[in-house]
Amino acid sequence: MRQKQNTAYVLGISLVAAMGGLLFGYDWVVIGGAKPFYEQFFGIADSAHLQGWAVSVAIIGCMLGAITAGSLSEKYGRKKLLILASVLFTFSALGTGLANQFTPFVIYRFIGGVGIGLASTISPMYIAEVAPAHLRGRLVALNQLTIVVGILLAQVANWQIAQEVPDGATPEMILNSWNGQMGWRWMFWAELAPAGLFFILAWFVPESPRWLAKAGFRDKAFAILEKVAGNTHAEEEIAEIDESLRGKQEKMKLSAAFKGAMLPIVIIGIVVAALQQWCGINVIFMYAEEIFSAAGYSLGDMFFSIVITGTVNVVFTFAAMALVDTILGRKTLMLIGFFGLALIYLVIGYFYNAQILGLPILILVVSAIGLYAMTLAPVTWVLLSEIFPNRIRGLAMAIATFSLWTASALLTYFFPVINKAIGAAGSFWIFSAICFFGALFIWRKLIETKGKSLEEVEKEFMKKNNK
């Protein structure tokens, strides 16, 4: 029998942790609106190399933040890493807007990337370790909701801050305009408000009870679990945590995640994380202008980003939160996502090849975005926060998130090369094949984790993947 829970309490601390996701989304997207203006300011508009460096340096920061988050969170706890991420976001937003030279600008963007890497690793993991089993899916999906809300906020902020650019404006006119001197700075400074709020609120959330138990603070862990869902819940959870850690509380090194029974589960996490990036949807986000241009459209970047991408992302993420802990669960949603995208990409590729452009392509692309937002986008983070054993969760989550950002960097770099070589149709057919592989991988390797404690998931996963 389920005891009454302190729903307001667990929702409140989950929302605070999920602010890391909001800042992740904002910091990731804000540069797109500032790009036409800071490029003129720093004199890099004619250098493709420096333009790419300004955008991609954040991904390098993400990779560093992700891979160090594991060892740091195992040593110092999840809460301190949330606070550190908030500091990095604040420092990056302030410094990027103040920069008067390109090198400091790039350094502050790198710092923001480290913050994204930390937040993308710690926020979902922290929520999973605090939330009751029957609410865990939708509460971790809350982190994805805040990511897409952060993206939408950045798009709206860019739109509202930028003053209208006259048709035919020359580079010199853009440089000497308010946008070219101050507007792009305010786009970054607008992040200071949520970053500062995150910094303040992060001090008031409790430490992860599972980290506390692992670190030897069993009484503190029990008190938090009791506050979440009552005495019986706390006793059951502590007993399961103790069993999962019994005789295995030695200091964990990175190599421990790649040994023995841990290796198959860590590999699954790495593959799931990479597949979320290689499923093709991020290409639509990053190269929307090229894709729609090839389809015969000349939609403005802001129209596409704000009205279509942002709205569809938010609406369908809400749908995911309604489904992930109820009828469908994690595995079914992932299968629907991969298989559905594979079919959509097959059709998109055919339409490009047959020159059936315009509205049909627009409908299919928006359908793909909605399907991704309802399935792979949030559920990947839910699964990654659940599938790893207690004793290596921080390290394994860091490895999986590092895999995700590495996959993102490779995709960002190689897509233009692939697209130029084989065209839009061939590119979408490649992504279709990747998604078919993803569906098969999920079918064979994953278990359904809905409604199970993290310790129950650990037992079942270890049994399935170490036969």
C-alpha cells in the first residue's frame, strides 16, 4: 500500500534541479540569435573557421563538463554540482556579454558549455534519485520540459531584444547598429535572471538520499526519503539501497564502469545516448534553413524557431510527461520514437528524391519534431538516470552524457559533408537506417523500468544483460 506523499515537496526540489535543464536549453540556443551581430563586432563574418569555433567551442565545454561530472558528483555529491553549474552559467552569461575581444568571448562560451555538461548529467540523475518510483518518469521528463522551455525563452528573448534590421543592410550598418554594439550582449545577459535564481534556490534543496547513503550518511538519507513519501517508503528504500551497496562501497574509479557486470549496462547507456543525437532530429534544428530551402521554402529563422519548433517541442513534451509513467512507459515510447522517425525519414527522403517539395516536407518535418519531443528527447534522459547501478551511477551517467555530446559534435561536423556528398534524400535515408537500428537495439536490450525502484531496475537489468 502506497503511503501518502509530500508531492509538493518532491515537485519543488525537482523543479529546482530542472532549472539546470532550462539554463542548458537557453545557453545552447541563445547564440543563434546573437550570431549575425557578434560576428560583425568581432570581425569574423568572413571566416568560416572562426564562426564554427564560436559555436562549437561550447560543445567541447559540454564534453568536459559531462566527463568530470561523474567523479565530482561521486566525491562531493549531486547538490554541490548543481550549485557549481549555476555559478558557471552566471559567469558565462555575464562574461560573454561583456567581451570586447573574440578570445574572451570564446572562453566564456566554453565555460557555459561546461555548465551545460554538468547540468545535463546531474539534473536528471538527481531527480531520479529523489523521486518515488511511480512518479520518477514524469519528474525526470520535467527536466526535458525545462530544456525546451529554455530553448523557447532564448528564441523569444532574441526576437524581442533585436531591433529590426533594414532590408539590404550592409555589414557596416549592422556593426554600427544597436544590435551590432549592444543587442547581442543583452541576449546573453538575459540569462543572468534564471541563472541567479537557480544559484539561490539550489542551496535549499536536499542532497540526493542515494548519494548520502552511499557516503555513509544513512540517517540523513532516511530523513529525506521519509519527507518524500513517509516512514514506510523510507524504510523500504533504505533497505534496498543498503542491499545494492552491501560490500561494494569501495572508491569508484572510472575504469570500474568498464569491468565485469558493469560493462554491458554502461555500453547500453553509451549507445542509447549516441542514438538520441544520431536519430537525425538535431539536424533539423541546426540546419533548418538549408533543409527548408531545399524543400522550396524561405521561412524566416525566427518564424520556424519560435512558432513551429518551440511550440511543438513544448506541447509534445507535455504529452511525454503524461505517458511515461502510465500506459506506455519508457521502452514502448522509445520504440515508437525510433520506428516512427525511421518511417518519416523514409518518406521525406522519397519526397526530396522525387522533388515533391513545399507543404508535404513541412508537415513531415514538424511531425518528426513532435514525435521526437514526445519520445526520444525526454525518455532518453529518464532511462539514463535509471539504468545504472547505485554504486557507479554518477560515473556511468557522466560516461553516457559524454557519449551524447561527442555524438552531437560529430554530427554537427560531419552532416554538412554528408549532405553535400549525397544530398538531402540520401541524408534522411541514412538517418532512417539509424532509427531502424535504434528500434531493434531498444527491443533487444532494454527492460521496462516504469514503476520500479532504482534498486529493482538494477537487479533486473543486471540479470538480463549478464546472462
